[in-house]
Amino acid sequence: MTINFQTVFTSWKKKLDAIICGFLLIFHYTNPAIASEPKPWQMDLQEPAGIIATKATDLHNFLLIVITLISVFVLGLLVYVSIKFREKPNVKPSKTSHNTLVEIIWTVVPVLILVVIAVPSFKLLYLTEADKPVDMVVKVTGAQWYWNYEYPDEEISFDSYIIAEEDLKDDQKRMLDVDNPLVVPEGTRIKFLITGNDVMHSFFVPSLALQVYSIAGRVNEIWTEVPLGKKKYYGQCNQICGVNHAYMPIVIKAVPKDEYEEWLKKAKVKFANIQNKDNKKIALLDSKKIKEIK
């Protein structure tokens, strides 16, 4: 009986590919990408969302390779030196104190490595700091111990508090969900104006690469791109700001534009503290009047 190894290999390869695809499908449907949040025993960064987070993750991965190669090289050099220049075969120690070539190499090579690292670093820094055109502006104010979100163009403002553990519903996450998330339309570029009311806080949403300090009397700004897709992005204050520092999470909820418009109509009434259930009317904060929506 003749065995065609090419046929056997191809057959097993197809089976292996089918098994892998099956596992990927199971993983995909049992772990739907509806939220960017920390996972138990997570060892890697959260999945990046938007151009800034993607480039920041790429830079992180590149630097991880660079520092791994440097660490392996230094470890190998230490092992080599420890073996070659151990006491037994070198009873008479070397008196060499200078080596011009070695000194040039250990000066030039680190400079070249830093130059290579600087190129993508400066590109990312320019991307985050450049004044890009944005679709909307949100003002964020940190306070002890909650966040206040203001939509200047829409004239609404509201506070966002953590949901107590005893009040959590089945689909809400302990220590992460809030009563009033920051709702934004998907596929939108947003400029955040960050300030503070009291002590220093930090507006930190890792999956969107947002990390800005909120300081009283100062307004810091940063922009980000919320990609397409209905999703929640979780973050927390990561600046130790007092006894309840651990209880001021951040939730950015991206929704379709039509759903955002519906939420906006309700929010203009809800957060104006006006008892009006007609969602075809909005509250004007300055004049405290109700205006019909056409």
C-alpha cells in the first residue's frame, strides 16, 4: 500500500485549519466585543480603538521587541564574561583598562537605538498634540469623587457616579459601571477639555489611549477618535485623589448617530431638572424655557 505523504499532510492541514476556525468562532461569539474593559488575569493591553490607540499599541509592541533584544544581548554578554573570565583559567587577571573600539561602539549604538525609537515616538506625539478637526467637544471635570460631563454645543451638563454594588443589574460591571455614562456617536472625532474642581484626578480610558490630568484652574485638552461600532469603553481615575479614589470609573458609550440624537433629546430635558416627558421638546439651560424640536 503506497502512502502519499503530500495527500496526508494536506488532509491533516485542512482538519487543523477547520479546528482552529471553530475555536475562533466559538471565542468570537462567546466573547462579543461590546466593551473595552480590564479582564481577569489580563497580561496584555486592552484592544486599541481609534487611530491614536492603534499607533500607541504599535509603538508599545515595537519597544517591547527592542528592549527584549537588548536584554537578551546584555544577559548573553554577562554569561560570556562570567565564563571566560572566571578565576580558574585566569589566575593572572588582565590589566586592560581601555579599548577604543569598544568605547566607540557602546556610545554610538545606544544613540542609534534612541534615534530609531524617536522617529515613531515623535510621530505619535505630533498626532496626539496636533489640532485636528473634530466633530464635537466635551468638557470633563474631575471632582471628589465623580465626573462631570458637559456638552458645550448642546448646553447640557450632568454628573456621573459609580453604581453601588447592591444596585448593580445583571449586565452591569462591579466597580466599572456608572449611572450616567458619557454618550457619544460612533465614528466621531472628539476633543476633550479636561479640568478639575479640587484635587488632581486623571481621565484614563486605556482602549482609547486617553490619559489626561484634571487640574483645578487649568484646562488640558486631547482628542481621540471613537471608531464605528456600538460599544462601551471603560476607564478609571488612576491618580490617587483621596479616600474614594477607586470609586470614580469612566464609561464612554458609543452609539449609532440616530440613537445618539434620541438620547440627546431626552438628556436635554432630564439634566435640566424639568419634569417634561415629551421628548419632542428640549430645555434651554440659559433661559430655562422649553423649546419645540422641529
